[in-house]
Amino acid sequence: MKSARITEPNEPLTISDIETPRPHDTQVLIRVKSVGVCHSDLHLWEGGYDLGDGQFMKVTDRGVKYPVTPGHEIVGTVEEMGDGVSGIAKGDKVLVFPWIGCGKCPACKVGDENLCDTPRSIGVFQDGGYSDYVLVSHFRYLAKLDGVDSDAATSLACSGLTAYTAIKKSNQNSPEFIVIIGAGGLGLMGVQVAKAVTDAKVICIDLDDQKLETAKKMGADFVFNSKDPKTDQKIMSVCNDKGADSVVDFVNAPPTVKLGLAILRKRGNLVLVGLFGGSVELSLVTIPLKSIIIQGAYTGNYNDMVELLDLARKGTINPVISKRYSLDEANTALEDLKARKIIGRAVINP
């Protein structure tokens, strides 16, 4: 089979012919039809994350081993199965849940494998979907895909799933106003999910007017360009000068976090999602005085993905796929994502 592999950080992906794996026991071999191009793939390609103050966390320190085939947003068809597989058949179209855990830690025991202490995620710690085929360790990580476009469904395994989990966290206290920072693939999905599962007015912020126009089409009630120095004042005015009940930051960079804290009301909820990186200084006394919550959101569990898939089947959400690439164009896809040339999401079709 042909795979696009990261051999070492910041080097072009190598298109290689490697042996096609054979499934055993509970394993399933999936013929990849579509795989999402995600910012997490960029971090894997770049070798890690900016922690701020000149610090850099290497993915190899987290257990990643190169060479590795990226790609964790995978839709495909069942090609071959081990003897222990039940409930699916050859040819079934499926969405792969990639956030595989150890099965033994406290998170895994309650079904939150996405928060596992020693994760084995597909496309990160084991070979993923930038390939003709991908081997899935257990059939329980597959969800049958019917009534949803294959390309659009890829994002439901990661970006859509992350947005869904983040919006659920932002909706814990019946907010009147939710601010979404970032109108990329994650943010646009967040707008749709917020309109679908909350009763809040949705405010979207971004640097790009074209992306903000897309956010309006997706249902945002108000949009603001953060280049405007009066953005925080305008948002406060929309929120009756009290501030937003919840802010979901899909960028999570120092300027966006500072903006989020500035527009957050007393008893507000700040959900940090993006992995842009960096660091901020906090005025510590304001945290208890305002009684605010600051929390992270990282992907979601299998049940969350099934719930999200149901929303997609109903047409409640509509993932935006704006660009498609062949497997041979994997490097171009990552370069375009890094250069912010992609509105919505991009996919690779091997």
C-alpha cells in the first residue's frame, strides 16, 4: 500500500510503498476513502508544541516514534476483518474513532479514552489515514456511516468532535451569550453546534472578514474582526455591558486568551481548545473575585462522536469541505493549512 509518512520533523513527507497489514482477532483493515487534514497533523509534522517562554514540548517526549503515518480523521470501507469481529461486514462504510486509549487508566474505565494517560491514538502514536489502508485495533472503534457525505464526515472524528465537546462544556449554565474565537474549521463547526444545541446568541471573532462571512452563513448572530481595537468594547455592548457567559477559544494564543478573559462576565466560563501555544500572565485575584471557570477541551469520547454523527445525519450540522487533495499532494495540503489558505476543512482522498 502507498502511505505518506513523516520521517522526521519539518522534513517533507515521504510517499512510500509499505506492506499492507493483515487483521487478526478483533482488528479491522479499512480502505481509506477520505482523511481530514488537521492542525494536529501540523504539530506532528513540526515535532511538537510551543509552550511559551521559549519552551517547546516534543511529540517524541509524549511517546511518538518516527517514521509515522499521520491522519486521524478517517472515513473508509471495511476491507478485511479478524476472526473476533462482529456487527460489521466487508464493504461497510465507517467513521473511525481514532482516540484509542490503554483501557486501564481512570479515564478509559469510564469511557473517556480520548483523555487516556498513555494514549495510542491512530495517526499520532500509530500509523494513520494518509494511506491506502489503515489497521484499526478493535471493531468497537468504528461507527457505521450512512446518510452522511464521506468527505464531510471526516471532521466528526476530531475537529467536529472537539467543537462538540467544547460547546457542551460552554453550555453548562444555560448561557445567554457564547463567544467563539476563531472561524477556521473548528470555529465554524463550533458555530453550527452552538446554534444546534444551545439557546445562546452566538458571537464569532476572527482576523479574516471572509471567514467571518462564512460564520454568519453558518448561523453566527454577530461577527467581529479582532483587528479592530474596539472589538472588546463592541462585544461588551452586545452582551449588555456584562460580558459573555461563555467564551470558547478555538485558537488559544496569548492575544485570544487575553481577549477572552477581558470579555468574560462574572461567573463566566472560558473553554480553551486550540493548540496554537504560548503563555499568558493571569491577574490571579480576578479569578476568585469573578468566580470564573477556565477549562480545557480535547476531542471527545466515542459516545460524543456517535451523538455528533446523528446531528450530521439530520442535517443539523454541515461540515465545510473546501479543498481536496490526492495522497501525492499531502505535503501541499499541510503547507496550505500552515499558510491559512484553507477555509473550513480540507481532505485527502487516497
